Amino acid sequence: MNLELLLKERIVAECTKLIDRHHAYHNHLHLEWLRNRGRIADAPAKEVKVPEYWALDPKYNPFHVRRNATAIAMSIARKLTARSYVPHAPHYKTIPKPGGGERELTIYQIPDAAVSSYFYGRLLAKNRHRFSSFSYAYRNDRNIHFAIQDIAVDLAQNGRTFIAEFDFSDFFGSIDHTFLFAQLHENGFLVSEEEEDVIKAFLNGRDRGIPQGTSLSLFLANLVCWKLDKTLEKAGLKFARYADDTVIWSPTYAAICESFNIVDAFSREAKVSINVKKSDGISLLAKDGLAAEIASKSSFNFLGYAIGVDRVSIRDKTIQRIKKQVSYLLYRNLVQPLKSTPLKGLVIPANNRDKALLTAIMQIRRYLYGGLLHRDMVAYIKGRRKTLHFKGVMSFYPLLDDVEQLRALDGWLLSAIDRCVQARSRHLLSHGFDRRHSFPFNVQRKDILARYRRKLVAGKPLLEVPSFKLIYRALQHGVVEAGIERVMHPESSKYGYGDA
């Protein structure tokens, strides 16, 4: 296939991805509007928005670009052949970081994003073997969960292990170009003149750093860390690096101290500063209760997980994010519509039925499970069902084994449901609707699981309370039977583990 056809294929794929995303947004918006119209009076009007940069140039609009993909691909192919290709000036957008500060995103026009994606694929295909096995980001043969599994298995071999945790400040925006091209030329990477011209074109106009938001930068980020990875390997250190998040471990203190010198030397060469606030430095990882002669911890955070010597958990900030979302779904459906005077809520429970509770439970189930039912997972665990498609938030964490944490989450969920149902009962009473002696308001917390499970809706147990422990068991079964990649969420590589 010639270059023009390859580029057209990549442009159309990029457009299709963005169009599907826009349609999904529109469909979700419409369904939310229908739900609001059915549950509250004077529901706000539906407002469909498009990205602000669509108005800057038609080539940001996927509908326009897809219609003109043939002509655009022909034009770019000619420029690449003539070595005159330069991407159009991108749109810069800042978004807030969860921990404070801002992150700058670089948004290229769709044809330029397609070119970047095409050359990223070419470069990765012939250079993947050059990267370290302990580098897990931006590759199609490694992923986040491989990193977590490798770390957990290795740490379990020792009761105590020295660890070093490092993070870099503005990694993408700080990389020194001289260092970058030195790595490109000195370490056996296979890069054609055409590919190097494209790399230079995307770096044009920058004194330092690589654009964050384009596929080509993903290859360059791993390229820049090649020397760091190899130096750590030669020193006999075990490590896992996901982009600029790095954790290093060793059973010996002298070796872990050397890791700091290695990371510091890389920081100076690449002109990328170590983020002192987010880097915990060197500490001792030990089981709870073991004596320690230096600063110790029972677990450390890496990519949304909390990893200890004998367990893998969801880290606290991620737990808080999950609880916040579940609490919001309960509040929005059960309490918020009843808080106004005069009453705006249109869903008033009657005849031992509460449509708002059903909606809340189904939305929580969809958030945690991705739409799966209790019976689907039980059948899967027992082998009566061969496959399941996991898409809920829990499928971003298929390697958990902290059963106590999951049991506590199940208890919290029951308490959250009970609190919201009782708050709903009080608000209904304030508006003259006494439902204290009907379902679900007459159900005590200890009976919620059994009573909700027995309450059928259209002949189905749709009020069944979701369980963190049950989805964990299903994920564990899937990992063993089918492997991590068949179980993990299809968007795992795009999920904000570090932002959680």
C-alpha cells in the first residue's frame, strides 16, 4: 500500500474515533436530558457543545476532514515525499491537575495527528525490541497491569525491600533536544531520514520539550529514558517505569542508594528536574509489625494501586474518587430532587416501588460493573459462562487481592444507600408524603442485601446491590482463565491512574 493510501486510512481512523466520541457524548447528553425531564420539574434545556477549537480551522472538525480525506492525504503525501512537511500550529489548552497547578495539552489538527500516529506506529514496530522490559508505557506489548503484576510478584519474594520512588517535574515540557537526538543516534534505534525529518518538524519552534498530546511524543518519551533504563539494568536494579513515574527496588541498601545517583545523573543530562514534592525517595517496604531501622512503609502508590509486600490494593485517593462518584449518583437520584420548595421532584414512590432507587442502583452497577448483573458474574465464576466483557471502573484494577479493602467498600456502600434512602424518606415526609412504612424505607440496613435482592422488577432482580468483592472474584477468575489483557478495561492505557 502506498503512502497516500496509508495516510488516508490513518486520517479516516482518527476521524472515526473522534466522531464516535462526539456521538457518544451527544447520546449520553440526550439520555441525561430525558432522565432529568422525567424526574424534576423545569428541567434545564439540552445544550450540545462542540470543542472550541473546531471553530479555529475546519481541519479540527472530524466530519469535515473525513469528507475530504482523499485530498488531504494526497497533499500530505506529496509534502512528505518532498521533505517539506510541517504540521500546522497546534491549539494549546490548559487543564487543571487534580493535585494543583495546570497541564498544557497540545491539540494538533486531525491530519497532523494522523501523521504523528502513523509515524509512531512505524517507529515502534521496528524499535520496540530496543526498549527495556521494565518500561511499560506507550507500547503495544506492555501495559500498566503488567507493571503491577511484575512489581507485586517480585516484592512478595522478600519480607522487606528497599524502594526508591521518583517523579519528574514537567517531564514532557523539559526534555533537552540535544540529549533527545543523541539517544536517537547512539543506541541502535532504526530511524530513517524521513522519520527524523518528521520528528524535527513536530519539535520545530520549541527550545526544549516535546508536545504532550501527540502520538509521536509517546515514542520520544521512551526514547529519552533509554539510557536511564539501561543504566539501572546494568546496576542490577529491579524497576518499573511508566512514562516518568518510576519505582526502583532492591534487597540491599547500597544498591538502592546507587539508584538515586543514576536518576540524578539522568535528570542533569536530560535537563528534567526531579519533582521533590512528589518523589518519596528511599524507604523500606516491610510487612506491618516488622521492626525497621529507617523510614518504612507497608505500601507505596503506583499507577492508582497501593502495593505492599503481601497485598495489592486500590490507593486511597482512587477509593475516595470511587466513593465520591457513587455518593453523587445516590444523592442526585434520591435526595436532590426533593430538596427544593415547592417540590420539583416528579418521581414519588408508591405501592412499595421507588423508580429513583432503581435508577440509582442501576447507575452504580453500570459504573462499577459496566452493566453486568450479579447472575452474569456468578455464572462466569462457576464456569457456566465462558466470557464476560468488563467495562466498569473496577476493570481498571484487575490485579487487586486486598479482600479486606473490598469487604470494607461493600459495607460502606450499604451504609451509603441506607443513609440516602432515609434522607429521602425525611424529605418526602416534609412534602407531605409519608412512606416510612413501605419499601424501601422500612428496610433496615442489615436487611438491605436480602430484601433488595428479592424485590423483582419486571421479573428481574434489578435492585440487587452491587458488590466490590463479587466483581473482584469475577476479575480474578478472568485473569487466571483468559489473561490480563482479556479482562482489563479496553481503555486502560488512557485512564488517569496517576491523577486519581
